Amino acid sequence: MIRTENLTKVYNGNKAVDSLNLEIAEGDIFGFLGPNGAGKSTTILMLVGLIEPSGGKCIINEIEVARNPLKVKEIIGYLPENVGFYGNMTAEQNLDYFARFYPIDADERKKRIGELLELVQLDGVSQKVGGYSRGMTQRLGFAQALLNNPDVIFLDEPTTNLDPEGVLQLRQTLKKLSDEGKTIFFSSHILAEVAQVCNTIGIISNGTLIERGTLEEVKTKLDVRKTVKIIVEATNEDMPKIEHENIINVEYKGRRAVIEAKTDIREDISMYLLENNVGIKELRIEEPTLEDVFMESVYKKPFFKKESFTKET
């Protein structure tokens, strides 16, 4: 459904996007991650036909965007990072204005606008958009992105300014749209949101795609867990000093210990504690999160992070 072939954008001799190759399947919710200035927004602008590539191609539903930008706009929806509306018009008036750019007759237009305003909880709001909060404006922007019932939806930082209820509603709506076969390109720096919503992810840094796949696939590719992080907690006594040849580091806080080890040594830890008459309340491996994957891939920072515990030697 979405494909890029060596997609490149150069500004003043600098490559904002460098030979990007992506393929996103129909119905996928794809999370596009990267630090500020990595090339995320530039990529989206090329995909939606608002700027031309310096090289390569972007193709949506077999339509090359640069060659047929108007045709592509008929099948896509786009929520930019900084959405704007006419402040002297109501939400309904704004949506009606934008809906006229699509081949939608008056009756269908009115029906669809009503459904979308209800979806984003702005139905019955007569206030002009100039008086909206940032969260209300963001919700209206999402409604605008769905006006033409698009096959492909591009969202650039869509949870910006949304309250927790709005974020939850967005997640539910995106999953519903995906189930209907719509393809969603979700660009964000909020790692928790991408982990909650997306089926696959891509990580971009300095204009280059450095990893792509499901979260588990990316974890495996990056070998994020070069060491094993083990959490162990005693039932009601302080944790004794734990020694093992595969332990790299141990940090203690009362009954709890965080262990960095070369391998999974939970069985040895369990036997050691039982031999010392220490009851075990918790003994588990802490799996790397999307944040760990991101930090490892972009900033080359290790998965094991020091806790604010007092280290015993």
C-alpha cells in the first residue's frame, strides 16, 4: 500500500532523508520513530505530495506521488504536526469547506461531517474554532484527516495536546480503522504511544532508516539484551549479597535487588536464596521496552540502566 524506493530529500547540500526504502502493507499501523531532525516530517511531506523528492520515489496504492499528487490526495488523509483552521468559522463550517475539495455531494458531506464531529466529541459545539483549546483543535484535525474516508492515513505527532481520554479514543479509532483495512502511518516521538498502537515500527536517524519490523523483530535485530536484567525481591527480609560468576553488577535496596548478568541465572539465584532461607516474592527478567530499543539503536545507550539504589560492594 505504501512503498518508497531510495527516497531522498536534500536541503542546501544536506540529506534530510537519505535513500529511504519502506514497504507498508494494507491495514498496517506503522510507527515511524526518530529524534527531532531525523527526517520524519520531511518523509511524510513527500509521501503526501506537499514537497518533491530530490531523488527516488514514493508510491501509494501503485500511484507515484510526485507524478500524480492530486490523484493520491483523493485516497489519503493527513494530520500535520501543527494543524490550522479558519478561526472565524465553526468546526462544522471548517470541515464543510475542506470537504468541498473532494467529490462528495451535499447530503453525503453533511452526513459525514456529523459522524466525524461525533467521533471526535465536537458535535454540538457552536463555538468558533479560534476559541478552541489546543486539544480541541487537534481532535478537529483528526476529523479533517478522515473527511474523504481515505484508504491511507498519515498522522504526524497525533497525540500532541490530547488529554488522556482523547489519547485513548484515538487509539481505539486507529485500531478500528486498521481492522477496516485502512493503512496508517503514525509518526511520533512518544514511544509509549507507538508501542500501544502500532503493529510494525521503523526507526530513522539522520535521514537513514536504521531498523524496521515488529517490535520483537527489532529487539532481536539490535540484540538489545546483550545482558540480562533480573529483578529479585525477598518476602520479608533484606536481600543478602548475591555472588555468581555471570553477574556483572548488582544494586540493592532493602528486600529488592536488580541484577545485570551475562546469562539468565534465575535458577541459580533461586537455589541460593532457598539455601539461605530467604523467601522469594518476585524473580523475573525485565524485558527491554520500545524506549530501550530506541535508545540502543539511535543513541547507542545500553539497555541496562542504573537504578537509584545504593550499591553494596
